[in-house]
Amino acid sequence: MAAPPPGSGPGNAGRYLIGALFLAPAIAMLGVWMVYPAIYTIVRSFFGLHGFNNFVGIDNYKAIFQTATLVTAIKNNAIWVAVVPALVTSLGLVFAVLTERIRWSVAFKAAVFLPMAISAFATGVTWRIMYQQDPSQGAVNALGRVIVDTVQKPGVLPSAFPSTPNVVPLKNGGLELKTPIKAGGVARLGVTGIAPADVPKSAVQVVDPAARPGSIVGVVWRDFKPGGGVSGKPEPQELGIPGVTVELHAANGKLVAHTTSAPNGDFEFKKVGAGTFNAEIGPQTFQKPWGGIAWLGSKLITPSLLIAYIWIWAGFAMVIIGAGLAAMPRDVLEAARTDGASEWKVFRRVTVPLLAPVLSVVFITMIINVLKVFDLIVALAPESTQNDATVIALSMWRTSFGGVNNFGVGSAIAVFLFVLVIPVLLLNIRRFRTEG
């Protein structure tokens, strides 16, 4: 088909009109959803709690720096800006470089990028479960318990107390038979206050040991018989406590020997010699299992949030930086290697400088994101520590809609947040122009 003759199309005015018609819906949407709310928020920030009838000037802005919770939010946002963009960019760079050198790179990329496929709120719920302090519920502390218990094993009895006055507690946490014992004697160490679930699974029916010449024998058992019984005497339906550390001390307190009780609770010290001794249940028997770290407590809630946030965005950084790495000219890298540069020097002197534009994109994007972080904190931080974990965006929402309903201060916080974002946006625009 032949092209239209010159001058037969619409003139400049017509082209401008057509362009305006195409842009009108977008301009209307921007005006309704962005320009008007922004102007309204700025104006509202100069009025008080009771609306436009109560002009307060800059008092709302003063309140931002005079309210303890809002000051905490500013400090926390400063920590977020100082830590998250740098770590996310660094991890993304490391992951992108690693994926070029491993065979299972597709699986690795999928695993790292997977957190981006779910919402930050869902991520917060997931990490809140993982951060539970009870190691039997929280995966993070469960891993910690495995490590700690390998170094320092817990005792076989988390709690117990003497069943008779003849067994007394010691300052170090152990239990001692009050009556000294000689060779040929029997040490009966009854304990109670033990829940059935805390009794070792290998425990069997207790046996009252018979005295043996030249030895000190004894038994440690759960001195509790359903339906009643005699305290201090091993009876049917009572279980021995296996794995208990029993110590034998001389009259001067020196440790002479130690042993471990059998499944039926009995133990024996052979060839103890003359003199009197004290039989004790060692304190390690009552060593409690590691109780976990309070990741959601006031002291660690901010670092816990940072870890979860970095976990989400590391995959984003890896993909963006990986795309830049794939577009990098390989001849430059090969030339550097040919000149004798080590892999570290190639990475530091060649790869990173060539990726600088991509790294800046990730870094600036993360600064903008952390300034407006909100949903992760709501989902992950318990209500008891949200004041310690709060950030500017969350404080804005809580001040405006969280029960306080102070739209004046809330609008001032929103304007303050917008002012913080402006320098980052200007830096981004300048970068676009430089690259263009």
C-alpha cells in the first residue's frame, strides 16, 4: 500500500490532541490517586487532631522528634538504611557470581528467588514461627539446641526434688544423702516431682539393692506410687531413673568416685575403703536443656526483622546482578586472567567496576524499599515489641489508623517520609540521565 502524500496527515495541533487523548486517562488517574492525596496530606499536616478547624503550624512536625516511639522509628529506619541495602547488594553479587560456577545453578537460583514469590506478610508469619523461643517449636532455636546439646548435654531430669527429709538439696543444684554412709551400706536417693513425660524412656521397675561388703550400693528412683505408698522405700510400680550421675565424696568434701545409674536406678561404688562418705546426685543430672534465644524480644527484634527482609530480597538482587553479569564482555575478563590476575583481583578490579551501574540500581532500589517497609514488621513483630521494632511507615499507620486517629501527626510523618525519599529519587534520576 502506498504511503500517504506529504502534508495529508494531521498537523501539529492534531498530533498534540491525539497525544492528549491517549494521556488523559493516565493523567486523571495520577491526579486522583497521587497528586490530590499528596497535596491533601501536606495541607493536613499543618492542622491538629480535630481537622481543618484547628491550625497548629509546624507543631505536628515537632511532635515527630519529641515523641519517644517516633524517635525510635527514625533510629530503626536509619539502621535499616545502613544495613539492608549494602548486605542485599553484597549477597546478590556473591550469589550471582556463584551461580556461574556451580552445576546446579538453576536449583540454587530457584531456592534463593523463591521468597520473592510470596508476600512479605506471609514471610513475616513464617519467620515468626521459626523465631519461636521454644526449641520444640521454632526452627532457628531447634538448630541452636542441636549445637548447644552437642557441647553441653542436658541432664536426664529437668526438675526434681527430694521425696524424704533424708535427701537435701545442695547449693550447686545437686541432691545429697543427709546420712553419711560406709562401705557395705545402701544409699537410697528417692526423688519426686517428676512428670511422667520427663521420666527417661529406658526406665524400668526399681530394684532395692542388697548390701555388698566393701562396696557402697544404692538406687535413684521416682519415689511415687499410684494410689499411695511409703516414701523413701523402693516399691512395685515405681521406676528407677537411669543415666543419673551419682558422686561419692569423702568427709572433707573431696570427690572420690562417680558413676551412672542403671535403667532400674541402681549403682555401685566398689572398694571404697574405710571411713564415711556422702552420696550425692550431681548437678549435671538437673541441667536444663537449652531454652533458646528470644529472637522476638525487645533486644533482638530489629536484627531478626533485618534477617527476614534480607532473606526476601537477596533473590531479587541476585537476578538483577546476574543479568548484568551475563551481559558483561567476557574478553575483558579473559584478558585480565591472561595478564596473570588472580580470580580475586579479576573480581575486585574488573567484575565489580563493570557491574557498578547494576549494583547502584539494586542499592538505590533497596534504600527506597527499606524507607517504606511496613507489612513485614506487622506480621513478624509481636505486639509487645512492635514499639521497639517500629519504623516510620508503621508509625505513620499506627498514628493515623491504629486507634490514636491523629491524622495531623500521621500526615506530618507521611510528609517527612516523602522528604526522605526525595534525595534518593533525585539520585536515581541523575543516574538515568548519566547513563542515557
